[in-house]
Amino acid sequence: MSQVQLFARIFGFVFIAVGVFGFIPVLVQPIADTSGLAVTAGYGRLLGIFPVNAAHNLVHIGLGAWGVWASQTGNEPDSALYAQANTILYGI
């Protein structure tokens, strides 16, 4: 397994874990001020730090699934595309 495939696998599992944790009510502290938000379902702060909502959690799970898939295809360009897309998304 190449380093870029390892990156995709690790980040994929981390994203899936963060997305799933966002749906666990004990880990999400609710916030009363939801003004200006289009999606208020599941809105709160994960571990009291990171703002999340249901849509955000689903995006994390989707990105994680993409990373795990890219790492398991055996095709290094799939993993490289995943790494590049994450770099661009988080750079913006």
C-alpha cells in the first residue's frame, strides 16, 4: 500500500468516525442560537468544540466513504484524487 493510499484510508475512517459521532446526542452539546442556519437538525458542538449539524455529518460520512473506497481500489490515482480534493476543499 502506497502512502497516498494509506492517507486516504486513515482520513476516510477519521471522517466516517467524526460523521457518526455527530449523530450521537451525548457527544453534541446543543446551541440555542440557530439564526441564519438553513439546516438546524442536529445542530450543536461536537465535543463542545466543533459546530456540526445533520447535513455536515452526512458530508463527513460521504467523504470518509470515498476515502475508504479510494484506498481499497488498488488504484493509486483514485487515492491521489481523494487527497487532492480534500486539499482543495479544506483550502477553500
